Amino acid sequence: MLPLVAKEFAGWTQVWAPAKVNLYLRVVGKRPDGYHELATHMLPLPVYDTILARMAPTLSLQCDDPTLPIDSTNLVMKAALLISQRHATDSGAEIALRKRIPHQAGMGGGSSDAAATLVCLNHLWNLGLGKNELASMALELGSDVPFFLGKGPAWCTGRGEDLTPLATPEAGLHLVVVKPSEGLSTKEIFARFKAKPMGAAWRADADAETGSDFNFKQAIAQSAQAVADTLRNDLEGPAVQLLPALAHIRAELMAAGAQAVVMTGSGSAMVALAADATKAVSVGQRLMLTRTPAGPVAVFVASTVPSNTD
């Protein structure tokens, strides 16, 4: 899944862009610069968008999802314009985006696409940009984008750009992700959260690890059951206010046999932990057949591979 790799395919340069889920998200507070300070865990998920690019006189974008814009409001075009203006002003590319990750889900599709675009065009245009140069541009594009330039599961602080590799259990994690048809606006969710302002000493506040942070970081290296006891997302309350059907999805997942459930990112997807791969498939199948107040749901079942901090 990570790190992102550019490969040649039928005359195109191709990068697979994975989704992510947050199994833990604590909002530390609102910083003086207007951003929210976070302490969160991000885990890449084997659900992929695909970025394809080939040389062309100008920059252009096509997408197989007609509901998405293909102008500079799309993060793929934002990333392409940024790397072009900084490092390849005379270069163009025809870019194709193949969408599989649902948007407004908290699964990082747009951020992953942006990171994949930087990697793809760096390769296509033979720019030779290093990790630090790409990461700097990634942060300009969005708080989650630097994560997708990393190597795998990570503990993320700051706006999300300060990454520390964090091992997952050797036995892996077995996940069921349920996305209702209705999405949620990250901006609106944070507006409803009412985060505490962080004063002049905000960095000291940000660096202060809570007991729940410590417990999660210990649990994620142990077992799925330990992780299940430490899941957290501070944004879930405001999300349920905006989309009450999320509470129904949570209840259905637990009734189907999930160990625990948490919302990912700012929603609207919910993530369930299952005891093993067989149970994850069973839970996923039940949710596919369940009628929810939110209408039809998309269901993704995935098992992670063991990771370490090497």
C-alpha cells in the first residue's frame, strides 16, 4: 500500500493511491494559526484510486466519476499545478483519475490522490525531487497529504504532518468499513466541534500526551482486542448530530459481531474491528443486507498486513 510507487503501464505512468482510516483521533485544540492540532493514528487501507499520467502539451484532468470537478478545485489538479509551477513550468501532462475511494468519507481519497499525483509527475517529468521537497508541497495541499508519502501506519500530530511510524499487531487487523451514501463536510464537522483555543503556549499543550494516547499506542502493537478497547474519535459526536444514521450503523455493526466501532476522520464512514478475517466477511455481508436510515451503504472488508517501525 505505502510507500507510493510510480510504474509504467501501457504508455502511462501509474500510481495506486490507497485509502486510510483513523482508529484514533483526538482534537488537542484550535491553534492560533486557525488550524486544529491533532493526535491521531492513520492506517492505509487496500482500497485504491488510480492516478495515470502521460506527457502532453498542457495540464489536463479527466475522471471517471462525473460528480467530481476536473478543474483546479480538484486536489489532483491542485497538486499538478503546484509541482508544475515550482519545478516544471514548461511541462504538461494528461492526467486520468480512476475513483474507487468514496468522497466525504473520512477515508483520505482526495489527499491520497494529491500525494499520488506528486509522485506520478515527479517520475513522469524526471524531476528527481526528494522526500522533503515532496512533503513540503504535500502539506501545502492538505493536512493529511504528507501521510501518504510515508511508509505505512503512523502516529500523526500537528495538523497531521508530524509522522511517527507505529507498528500494528503481528496478527494484523480485520476491518469492515461502512460508508453511507450521504457524506459529511470536514469544515462543518470542525465548526461544530468547538475545540478549545490554544494560547501562546500552544506547542507545549500539543506535545502533552494524554493517558488515552499512551494506551492506544501501547494497544496498537499488541492485539486487535487491545486496540478495540482504545478506539477514539472526538469528531464522532458532531458527525452524529449532522447524520443521525451513523448511530444506527454503529448499532448494526455491533449487533453483527464487531469488537468495536469508530468513525474515521470527519466521517461519514464507520470502521469496525472484527476478531478475524472470517468474522469481518460475516459482518460486512450482514451490513450489505441491512436497511439503514441513511439508505444504501458501501461496504469494504480488509485485513491489514503486519507492520513494523523499520
